[in-house]
Amino acid sequence: MRRHVPVAGAVGAVVVVLAVVGPLTVLALLGPQDSQQKASRASGRGPAGSVPHPVVQEEARQLLARAAAAPAVTPYHGVQFVSAWTSGGATSEVVDVDHVPGKGTSVRSDGTVVAPARHMTLLAVGVPSIADGGVVGLLVAHYSLRVVGQDTVAGRAVDVIAARRPGARASAHDTARFWLDRASGLVLRREVYDEGGRTTRASAFVSVSVGQGDVSPDAPQRPWSATMDTAALARLCVHGWHCPSTLPGPLTLVDARRGGSGDEDIVHLSYSDGIATVSVFEQRGRLDEKGMDGDQRATEGGHPVFVHGQVPRRVVWSSGGVVYTVVADAPERTVDDVVAALPHRGAEDGTFGRLGRGLDRVASWFNPFG
Amino acid sequence: MTHLGARVSALVDGELSHEDRDRALSHVAHCTECRAALDAERSVKEALATLTPATPSPALLASLQALARPGGPVPPRAKSMPQGPVVPLLPSPGRAPRGARGDSRRPAGQGALRRSRTRARYAAVGALSVAGLVLGTAFAAGGSGQGVPPVAPPAAELTVEHSATTAGFTVGDPGLGLASTFGDLSGPAPVRR
């Protein structure tokens, strides 16, 4: 009997230790595996090394390289329609487009019953700051490419190029098709499809005049000028910003730059596979929900977020003292997976929220999977 | 370039040369494993920097002093014998209680009871110390959510920035991305059909 009390005390002590160390061990062991499984599912990859290589037809590669270079040397004017189909419905718009190399691209739409007349001129980015190989390099890295035939668009002869996920079955559908003008190389029509072969994006010239364009002299919208190369981005990562080199899709980090100033410094990371595009903006602070009146509260991947629009789709949330804004023109499933792959640390205030974040960090120190 | 390995600490401490640091940072940009190691190293150093010096609790000090007080001898630890007759390690059914063996200063069983209680207290204090250390470290590592400024992302500007940047990353007309941007710039979304 006299040994019962101390034994009970020792057992209690062991229980206390297990109660503290046990959850940490579980977090350390299960957390990374769960993340890895999530990323693997999202990217559609199997075990490491099982990703098949794209098969690229040389003629298709040359035609696409010519198409990518054409806007830098060829002015044009035309009328085109832009349509998108999503789970939230379909949108379609007819716009006038003028393009002059070095001056930018001007887009105008006439007013309708539900939308006012709009006009914008934009000077797109030239060379990505991170990715090598440019647009065609991205496509070649992510898709099998081949010439599938000839056609006509707006009365002009075109070559048709198909892009398909590498390793897809013979019965699988293409991911996208490009109609390339034989005379100028310009893309006159582009369609993007989902896994079931249904069209999700379509844009095409109804009429086009190659060799002439008229861009308004107003100052065009430009991307932020402060670009970052690989070394600069690495220094950014060291200082606590989240900058993954890939995102589910899979999408590759293409470009990095900074905007804003002082306390409103914003980091912009661009990801693409040559067809889909995703921008991740990171801003120090916590989300001011009063400023999100135009957005809808939603849950994506089990995480509370604010969502706006379909094309492009914008998702906003904050985590660990950083506000994340994802702007994406990509399949909905890809957007969901991208949002799930980025940090979500829950509540940011209060002792329990702080302890939760701290336990996450402590668990990550013992993460055997790096 | 191979993984950083032990150079992660040198990188965090700023001990690498300019050239070595740039090489290491370039490697980190593409290596998930080394980036995670670098992040963990930074987190540990930040946590350690914020910790106050540990002071033993009065209970722990009392337990340690109790261990130093005179008491019964520590029972000999059983060792295997390299030679000679094999000695049974388990007590025989008729063996006398441990307190009765050569302890002339205390009644039989009293020393063993005190030692057991001391060990139990020591284990309890140790467990509480570990729990306190873990929770304290977690609290420090969690950072403060208070004082973080509220921000509302400039939605329209970010959408234009997205279009202006990514229009150059896809094979297609630069205007294709712009038309869809209209929905954020002014007025309602494009016509639904």
C-alpha cells in the first residue's frame, strides 16, 4: 500500500509529459505527410519520378515560338469575342482590340444594358524575371504539343496546334488549342478545355487587320517595375515571405516583383504552365474584413476566404500576419488546390491562436521530411 | 550544387562570404528541402533569442536538496559477470524486504518509501518543467497577432497587375487577358447569357 502513492505520482508525471510531447510528435509526423499527399493529389503526380515527359513536335514548337514573338513586331486591329464558362455561369464579351509594338494593347467595349462602355490600354511584361525559355519554354515543359491541322479564322489561313497533358491516354482530351495565322504568326483563336473536353475559355478574332493598329496616347497600365531575379527572391524567402517555386497544377514560378511602398509593400509572384496563370500577392498585416464588402465569404479546402468573380477569380485571406490575394485565370480545381497549398493558420489573435501558431512552428522544427 | 547541410547555420549567421552566400541563396530558391531547413534554423534562432534565462522553480530546488540529504544507500546495480558463477538477478520468493538489508539508520521500508516519493516528485516537477518549456517556446514562436496593421488589398490594382504581368506568359493575344479584367475595373461583370 505504501508504494501506491509515489507510483501514482510517477504515472501522473509520465501522463503529463505524454500529453505535451504526444501531440507535437503527431503534428510533426502527420502534418508534412498530409501536406505532401495534398500537393501530390493536387498536381496529379504519383510517386517521385513518375511524371512522364512531354512529347513535342518540332514543327509545333517552331510555330508557337513564332506566335509568341509576333506581338513584338506586328501591329494589328480587330474585333474579338472573349467567353468563359465556369460553375458560376458563362460570360461573354465582344471587344475592339488595337495593338502597336512598344506602345501596348488597347481594349474597348461598347456599353450594354448591364455594363457600361469600358476602355483600357496595357503594356504587358516583356521578359519574365525568373523562368528561362519564355512562353514556349513553359508550354514545352508542361504539355505535349503537335500540329493537328489547318483551318481559317476571320478569313485567314491558320495552323492548329494542340496541347495535351503528357502521358495522357489516347482517348484523353486536349487541354488547349491555338489557331496561328500563317502569314503573321499571330494567335487568331484560342480555346481551353477541361478534363471532360468541355470548353472553359474561348477567344477569337471575328475580324482582324494585320499591319495597322491605333493605341491611344494615354499612358498605358504597366506591371510593377521592381522585378526580382532568383537571388533576390531567395533573400525575400529568408525574411519570412512565402515563395514556393511551384504550385499545384502543376504551375511554375515565372516572375516575381514588388509593388506598393513602405508599410504597404506587396510581393507579386506569378505562376503559369503556359496556358493557366495564377498570381499570388502577399502583404504584411491582417485582413481588414470591412474592406471586403464586394466579395463573398466562402470556404475553400476547409479554409475561410473571400471570393470575387470567376474570370479571373480572386481569393483573399490572411494567415500568420500576411494577407494573401490569389488572382487566377485557371481551372477551378487548380485554383482550389493553389489556395489549399498556401498557408492557412486560422485565427491570428488571442492566446490560443498564438499558441497554435507556435506549436505549428515548433512541430516544423522536428519535421523529418524537411 | 549539393544541399547546404551544415552551411545552413553559417548562412543564417551571416558567416558566408558574399560569393558563397549568393550561391547558397540561388540553391535555396530551387531546393525545397534546404529552404525548409533554412526556415527551421531561423525559427529556432529567433525563438532562442526571445527566451529569458531559465530559473529553477523553488519546488525543483527543494527536490534537488532532498536528494542530497542523508538516506539509505543506493542499491547496487546488477551487472553481468564476465566469469564465475551465474548470480540470479530476481529475488527469491523468500527474500527479505529491501529496507531490512543492512540499513541501521532507519526502520525497514522508510528509506525506500522516501526515495520513491522523491523520485515521483522529481518526475512531476520535471514533467511540468518540460510542459512549461514547450508551451513557453510555442508562445514565443507564435509571435503576436496584436499590433499587426489591418490591410485591405487594392483589388482592382492587383487584378490589373495580374493581367499586365501574365499576359506575357501565355501564347495568345495580349488583349485576351484584358477583357476579363473589365469586371473588376468598372461596373458589373460582363454580360451573362
